[in-house]
Amino acid sequence: MSIYKGNIGIFKGTYKGTEVVKLIKSVDGAYNSENAYEILVKALELSKARKLPLFTWSFYVPSKDRIIQQSDLKLVDDGILNPVLQADFFGKPALRLMKPDEKYSPSRKKNALEQLA
């Protein structure tokens, strides 16, 4: 996945009938890839204040294969994980918490193929 180019906003949306906090591209958005840490802080703050879960496709920790949680902010502050705003497979913004030595999300593991004939 590549770095997301453009501005985004943090919105309340719905997914399968549940209200969630999402990242949506927005020309007038206050956030971009340069201030990914502020996106993380604001999204966690809004999630906690409004008691809404974060949207899985917008907020993800690839190394742990799960959605971002409130406790991940401490890992970011300690330098164990870095917030990176990336474009997902469909070009939509996604905040990923990456290890410091990673620039991009690792590809999903593909099934090993074995030629039979």
C-alpha cells in the first residue's frame, strides 16, 4: 500500500447497521499523511467520547492483525509503532500502525502452491 495523497476528515458513518468512526477523503479535510499522529489521537478521542468503535477498514494494526485500540496510543508514544496514513486497495484512506522499520503494510500471506502435474 502506498502513502495516501490528499486531505481527509474523520466522520461518523455506518457499517452493517452499526455507527462507526471512519476516515473519508475530503477536500476541506484538516488532516493528511503529514499529521498521522494527530489523526490517531483525534480518532481515539472521538471514539471514546461518543462511544463509537473505529471502522476496521480505516484503522488497523497489521503486525497484530487487529483494529487500533485505545492502548495502542502508548505504543506509539513509546516509539514501538508509528502511525502511517496509507491508501488501501481501493484508494481510500487508512491509518495503519506500523513498526518503525516498515514503510508499507506487508502483503497478505498467499497460499503456497505446489505443482501436482
